Amino acid sequence: MSNGAATGFDRHYVGVSPQLLARVRQNWSALGLDLDVAWRDSIATLPGFAGPEGLRRGPDSWPVDLLMLFDQGCCWANALRVGALALRDAPQEGRLTPEQLEGLVAVSSRLREAAAAVRALALAGLARPGMQIARSVSEDVELALALLVRRKLARAFVACRTPEDAADFWRRHVAGGRAFRLVAQALYRFGLDYTEDSEYVRWRREVLVFLGSAVHTSFIGVGQSGDGCGPLGPAAQECLYFATVRLQELCAYALVLGDDLRADLEALAAPQGPAATHVALLVRGGGVVIDQMRWLTEAQSADAPKHARGRAAVN
């Protein structure tokens, strides 16, 4: 295991595409953002953090590229957590309600833990449990976005006091794509078509079925072994890819739907220490992650997951 706090972030992505590494560095630098500070505070501190040092090297950089892009999404998700904490504890009240901020803190904290688990499981080659948690990551992304656009939903979320309350909230507001439809309706006003018959929704449904197949034990895939099940193997890449997409979408859609969030952050007294980098990333760094969305969807590697290639066609 590497001591991420002591070194530059790029040392933990041996074998990454030089073009991707240069592009990531350049985009952060152009905005005056300190990538190494954000990486150390967001990624190197993840529970169970490890780099891909033990990964068997192949001719293609795709597995390590994917890990780097996933970690970049985690940086933004952690910035959302830090920003929500700063706004929650600020003396002045902003546009977002206290319930929205409490909800964002709770969901983004859970999202950080789930992302850490997906990462660790992918590096360990444990694709099936990773698939289960990747589905949870997807739901948390949708709930976080829904909290930004629906104050009433935030009130109901923070009012939960028992496991029964939480289960009832989930059934009413999240399960069956309910939170996704709420977010899709809000995005439609900005010209993004995620209606039921859109290509994106069909792709999303296909991937959720794929991830859901890992929730209950079945005979599908029993006895499979070999390269597909190893660290960052094809099965783990499928899982990591979808989680990366959802983290990137959290960033992109929060920029579209988060006028109140952005206004409150801009009015916030400048935080100190690493928090300053995270808040700056929220306010100014959306273009960094959106550029990485393009990189991910345009990846033409022969080893890219089939769902990655499918989404590239959609975009």
C-alpha cells in the first residue's frame, strides 16, 4: 500500500496514458487549482486506499486511465461534501435550506464511503460485490441531485429517525427510478432529454440490470475465473466505469441544476487549508470533470468495457 500523502498523485497511476495525465494536469493548472492537495485530501485518505502497483501490465493503458478518471470524479464528489459542510456551518443563511444542506452532507458522506468500497473491490478483483455497491453509488448520485432541486424532498429525508422511516423514504422517493425521474424532469428544462424512450435511459436501464444481477445469488457466471476476474479485469472495469460515469454526471448536472449551490458558495467566506481547494473546485472546476467525460466516452480502447463503448455511441 502506498503512502499517498507523501507523494504526487501521478506516482500512483503507473502505466496511465501520458496524454490523459498531461491533460488532467493542464486543466487543473489552467484554473489555478492545486491537484495534489485535492488528491491527497480526497483520494489518499479514502478508507482502504491503495494504488494499482500490483496490477499486471498490458499494452493498453485503459484500466489505469479508468482508475484515474474514477478518482477525479471522487475528488469532485468529496468537494461537494466539503462545500456542503462549509455552507451548513456558515453563520449566514443562503439560498439552500438547512434541510438541503444537511441532506447533501449526509448523502455525499455516504457516497464517499461507497466510492472507496467500489475502488478497493475493483483493485482486489472482486467485481460482484463491487457491482452491488456501484448500484448504490448511482442511487446516491440521483438522491443528491434531487435534494438540490426539491426542498420538500430534503425535508422528508432529514426527518427520518428510524430504519423504518428511512426504508419508507427510499420506497417513496428513490426506488424504481423515482429520484432519477425527478432529476430528468429538471434537466429537460435545460434541453437534456432523458425521457423513458431516450437512448441514454435505455443504456442506463441495461447497466442497472447488469449491476442488479450481482445482488442475488444465481448460477450465472458460477465457476468463471481467469483474467476477467483479476484486479481491474474486464468485470471490475464494467463496475468501475459505471460508477465513474455517475460521479461525472453528479458534477455536470449539479452545475446545471445547482444555481443556488453556486451562489451560496460564491458568497461564502473564503475557507482555509485544503477546504479552499475543494470549494474552488466546486465553483470553478466543473469544466475539468466535463472534459474528462468527453475523454471517457471517446475512449476507443479495444479493452474498454462493452458498456463504455455503448455509452460512447449514445454521446
